[in-house]
Amino acid sequence: MRTSIATVSLSGSLTEKLDAAARAGFDGVEIFENDLLASPLTPEDVRARCADLGLRIDLYQPMRDIEAVPGAEFARNLRRARHKFELMRRLGAGTVLVCSSVSPQAVDDDALAAEQLSRLADLARESGVRVAYEALAWGRHVSTYDHAWRIVETAGHPALGTCLDSFHILSRGTDTKGIAAIPGEKIFFLQLADAPLLAMDVLQWSRHYRCFPGQGGFDVAGLVRHVLATGYDGPLSLEVFNDVFRQAEAGPTAVDARRSLLLLQEAVGEAPLPGPVVPTGVAFAELVTPDAEPLAGLLGALGFTRTARHRGKPVVLWEQGDARILVNTGPPARRDGTRLAAIGLESPDPAGAARRAEALLAPVLPRRRAPGDAPLDAVAAPDGTELFFCATGRPDLPDWRADFADTGLPSDRAGIRGIDHLALTQPWHHFDEAALFHRGVLGLDAQESVDVADPYGLMRSRAVTNADGSVRIALTVGAAPTDDTVHAQHIALVTDDVVAAARRFREAGGSLLPVPASYHDDLAARFEFADGELDTYRDLGILYDRDAHGVFRHCYTRTVGRVFFELVQRDGGYRGYGAANAPVRLAAQHTARALTGG
């Protein structure tokens, strides 16, 4: 199916918006009137620019407050329409969007609305234009799609049809089954947007919180299925008003938008994408650093052993149990300090996973590979983290570990079994995109978003995971985007005995994050513990949480660069991440940074 996007969905000048839409692979655009009026380009210039980019101008919008008004006002509206239709002729746009009136002059008279819209359609037909009438969710008298359709049907004009907008329909909770009663040829346009489920004024909700399909709580796919069943053959078009998108770079936003439509088409059976290949585990986490010594001391204290070195690159493999950490001191590390740069994901079909990622517009990363190196496919996540699709220990596929030469040192067994989860701080404008990416591209399940109180604001966090929890990634947007030390990435290491692991770490010279005494005093009030148990947690800085399934105990190391480690113990099927303790951890990290001055 053809895809389109409203220019209001992207930031920048009209030229920048058109370029971004074309680069992302859209077939067409809706020209939002304000974008055209603010552009130095003439309508002819815009038409030529779109033609050069391979973009159709699918819609010009919006025309407001047209119908069901007194005669003198309607005469003025027709005069206004003549100018708009002439502009559309110059622009090369064949359809105009007319929103249901919110004017205080509008009257509740469907017959008058139908008559005036028919007269508007007469004028439009003379100019070679069609009119798509849309019910605004906050329209003065017409606020539902079925009401708008009854007026269009009454008018009975060939140049007058309806526009269906998923936000206006789904935000009101309107039953979408009635769409089946509308002939497909009378649905002149379909606009799509998702939104988080919020309890607020619908106009403010619409103007500030729309998002791309799959990023909110609406059943956009269900609505699209009903529309396609009518025989509608126009484009799937995105009209998204969002404060974040209006400030973010247009190029990545357009790619995110197009990816959302590809996934939507897949959901309704209209896109032949390669099927999802869900990762089955974490093969490795790769840290880049300009100075390996602080990391070496930290990993050594955690019980990791330097087991292998890359044969051609400055990369060292540290192992303990099934937890593998790569430390890279190559050129990228010299620019950005210590950070989590890459994740190796175990995949039952690495090539298939890469094909799906590429089909969903994930950037495929070129690799500098020596002739003998294992051929690994890698793509970039929205935050720039490199994702490698691996098959560790599979005799039928290349093993990335073959690129490393053993040091001869045995992997220590200090109680760490593997990587429990990875936490990635997202740029402020990539949070929803990241959740959709990991769900759509990797096939992971997205859990509900949670808010976490930070001393300097509010953080949002959302976890994505596979079915058995062998892959868990927590995506977070920090309260203070410039605070890289506190709002950092971290690697959670799972152990069967967090107390023993914490003691070994401290005895080996490691430094655990101190936790305020008031936290453990509060634990004593909330839960019952065995004699001496809470004293042990207090001494080691261990945090504690329970859910309906089990118990979670965890503690943290100090931060190196932008990275710190977490030791976790899950008992009884605990499914969370200790989110209730996050404010305490964040406050403790702020305090630790203030004391150390770094």
C-alpha cells in the first residue's frame, strides 16, 4: 500500500520535511497549510520539489469552519475556498481536508451542513479537487465519523467524501464496526495516529500526545482492517501532532514513522516482511573505554577473568559463567568515554534477524573485518547501540568467539551466572521509537511504561523482554538528559546469592553504592525479615523488593564513565526490575557523584 505523512508530523522547514519523508521511503505527503504559508517556496516550487523527490501531494489541509453556518458567513467561506482551490491547482494537490466546524456560528442542522458541503463540492469539482469531510472529536455539532458520513451520504455529491482519522475515532471510544457501512470509494482519505491512554481534554490530547501506530494504546490495526474491508485503496497516511517530534530531527522521526507503518501493514496482512526472529539470550555486552584499567579492576573484583583477546582488534573478553563482557579500547572509545556500545544477541537465525531489521529500516552497520573473522550481522538501535546477531557455540554457524585467542586463564566461578538485563538510557526524543524498534524489529514484548522519581525530575522506563526472560532490556529516559553519570547505562548480573556475591566483590576491593539508612529503616516497617537479615542488607547496600511472584534483592557498583553494574538475585519467579527502589538508587548515585566530584 502507498504510504504518506503529514508535514505537521515532522520538524523543520517545509523543504527539510519533504526531504526527510522522501529519504524514509514515503510515497506521498499531506501539505499542512501553515507549512506552506511559512515557506519561501511558491506552490509551483513545492510541486516541482515533490516531483523531483518522487512524492505525491496526497492532501492539502485543513479547511476549517465551513459548513452549517448562516448564509452570509457561508458566502465568505466560498470566497475563501476559491482561493484555496486555486492554490491547490498550482500545488498539484487533488484532495482537500475539511474539518467539522467548531465555529460558534455553526448550527445543529445536518440538512444545512449537507447542502453547503454539496455547494462547496460543486466549486471544488470545477477546480478538479475533491473534498474529504472529517469529524473532529471536539467538533461543535459533528464529532463522530458515522455522523460525518450521514451528512456526506445525504449530500450525495461525487466530489464529496469522508476522511477517517484514527485519533478522532478511537479517542472517543467509538465502535469502528460501523465503518463497514461506508463504501470504499467514498472514503477519500485515511489518517492514522496512535496515542497513550490518558484522561485529559481531547483537544489537548490530540495536539500534544499523538504518536505513531504501535507506540500508544489504540487499536489502530483493528480500525485499518475495517477500512480496508470497504475496498479503500488510498494511502495509509500519518497525521501526528506531538511536541517531541516537532523538536526532534526530521530524518530519524520520518524513519520511525515509516517503520510504524510497515509494522502496521504487517499486522493487517498487507506487508510481506521477513518474519520476526526473537533473540534467545545475551551473547555479550561490549563496553568501549579510553582507559581499560578502571574497568579491569571493577570486572576483576566482580570475579570476571580476562579469558581471551581479539586477534586483530584492541578488544578483550572477560567471562564469568555465561556472562561475557567485551572491553574495547579502539578509536571509538577515545571520543565518548566508557559506555555500553554494543550487545550481542543470541539468535536462532542470525541472517533472518538481520533481514527483518533491514526491511524495517534499521541501519545495517559496516564492519572492519579481517579475512578470518566471523561474519556477524549488526544493526544500529535508535540510540546508536550496535546489535549483533550471534550463534554462540552452534556448530552449523560461525561463532564470534573464534575471532579471539585464549589467554589460558580459566573463567572464575564467583557466583555470577549470566546477564540478567541491560539498561539503556535513551535520548529524550527516542523513547517511544526505541520501544517500537525493539518490539517490531527484534520481536520482544514491551511491558507497561513506568514513571520513576529522580531527585531532579521524573524518569520514564519501559522494559522489553522475550518470553522466558533470557533477554531483558530496560529502556529509560532520564530526568536530566545531560546528567550522563547518574542516568547511565548498566549491566545487571544474575547470581543465586547476592549477599555472597556482594561480600566477595567488596573483599576483592570493589566499592558498592552506599544506600541511605532511612531506606532500610523503612524496609523494617514494611516487611518481616529473619534475625540479622536486614542488618546484612544495610551493611552491603542491598535493596529489596517483592511482587506477586517472588522476591528481588539487588545492589550496585560505583559508576565508571557512564556504566555501572548491578548484582541481582531473583527468587520465586520475580518478574520486575526493582523499579520501586530506583528513586533510592538515583539519589544515592547523585550523592556519590557529589562526594567524589565526578
